[in-house]
Amino acid sequence: MSGTGARPYKDLRRSTRVPIRVRIEVQSTGLSCDGETIVVNLHGALVKTSSQLELGAGINVHVQLTGKAAAARVVFASRQSALEVGIALDHPQNIWGVSLPPADWTEEGER
């Protein structure tokens, strides 16, 4: 990997992942469903939903615990489980209710 500018795999994540199960509601055009997070970070989450979401779909995620909501998009669809997807928040933020976030969870505007 020397000379290519490539970074080790562990550095490719934009923020530390935290395993936490939080109830969510997901809304998309013509769809509303419940779900739960599996792993979250400042930039998104791996979630399991009660309805299948399309890869690339724009969604709105509402976190029941915090009352916070954010726009996101579906960026990963699991091959093992059709109801498990990765989402990327449009703007990095801790909507999940992680009370002691990792040091790299500095939201834009707080720097």
C-alpha cells in the first residue's frame, strides 16, 4: 500500500461505531415503518426495519428515545437480511442518544 495514498481499512470509517439498540421510525415516499439500530456513528447507522427499504432511497429517521429526526439515505443493503440496511445521515449528528460519544464524534459547527 505504500506510495498509493491508501489508508488501512480501520481508518476508512469517518467516526467510531457504537453498538446500541434504539427504536426508530423511518419515513420515505409512500412508506412508514418501525425499526431498531444495531450500530450507530456520527454519520449514520446499521438498522433493521419492519419493511424493506430501497438502496439509494431518501428517508427521514426519527429516534424515539431522543425525539430527534434527521434526513438520510440508504447506502447499504444486506445480502443476508432484506430488512437490514445501512443509512448515511445528510448531516453528521448524534441523534441516537449516545450520552458519552467517542472523541471523534465532533459535530460540524462545534469545532
